Amino acid sequence: MKESNGINDQGKTAKGHKNFREKYLNKKFLLIFALALLILGAGSGAALLKASENPAFCGSCHIIKPYYQSWSGGNLLDSKHAQENVTCQECHHHSLSGKIEEGLHYITGDYTLPLKSGYGERAFCLECHSQEGGAPSWKEIVAATDFEESNPHDSHNGKQDCNLCHKMHEPSVVMCSECHSFGWMKDLGEEWI
């Protein structure tokens, strides 16, 4: 039993105690430690995933906070959706990997403001705003806006995406007004956003 620095060749000190390496750097301890980290990580991930279902969670991020505040109590189209119990996630649905990527972009500061949105294409809106979704069909929308002078939903510019006029997190605009001045534009009330 050779001793060097008070530790014998079996890894024990002169008093018979195990040294740090023998006590903590063995396979059993490392396996238990890795398993504990895995359970902790999975539990934290599951909790974050569940929390992300709540629109208030979206508002906890400083770059999303103005959008959440507008949704929860503003006077824009996003607030109209909130009044109909449409949550952020119903339009901004992401896969788990998409949510993770979004979180990493936020943490690393790899984003630009204002945030870009891919939402508002006609097909996307008609997932809810159609007969299948419980709202009027496109034909009914066109018929309801068939004003004497023009029809904003039957544009001479062809098929238009909804977000050209109907904005969620900023004031909506009448795209036709870029070139035209129709009487019905002045008659749009506060309910049109």
C-alpha cells in the first residue's frame, strides 16, 4: 500500500476516506447525475411549452410586449380577435423546433424590429374566415363589400392578400386609397380597423 500525498493506491486517504475522484467521478454517480439533468431539462421544457400556450407568456418577452398589450386591450384588429377568444397561438402556431429557434433568436439578440410576419395571406385567413371556419365565405365577403363605385375584395389588381389592408398589430389601411378616393372609404367606421 503505497502512499502519495496521503492517498493510497486504492484511492483512500490515510484516514480511510475516498478521494473526490473515487467518490464523484465513477460511472454510477455520473449516470445518476446525467439522468437527473435529463429529467430536470425535460420537466423545464414541458413547463415552458405549457406556459407558452398562454398569451400572457408571449407578453413576458420585451420585444413581444407591445403586440401582447395591443392584443389584450388595444383598438387594432388583433384586439378584435382577442375579444372573440382567438389567442396569439391560433395565428402564430409554431412547431416545437420553431419555438426553440424563436427563443434562441431572442436570447442571442438575433432578430430585427419590427418583427416580420408571414401571416395574413388570403388562404391563411380563410382557414377561419370561411364557411368551414364559421365566418362568411370569400364570395359572401365580396358580395358584402360590393359598393357602387368599387369592391375592395374584388380588386382590378387581381387576387390580393388580406394583410395588404387588414393589419393585425398596426392600423389597417385601405390599399385602394393609394390611387383612388371612393366614397365608401370615408364611411368606414371605427369598427373597421
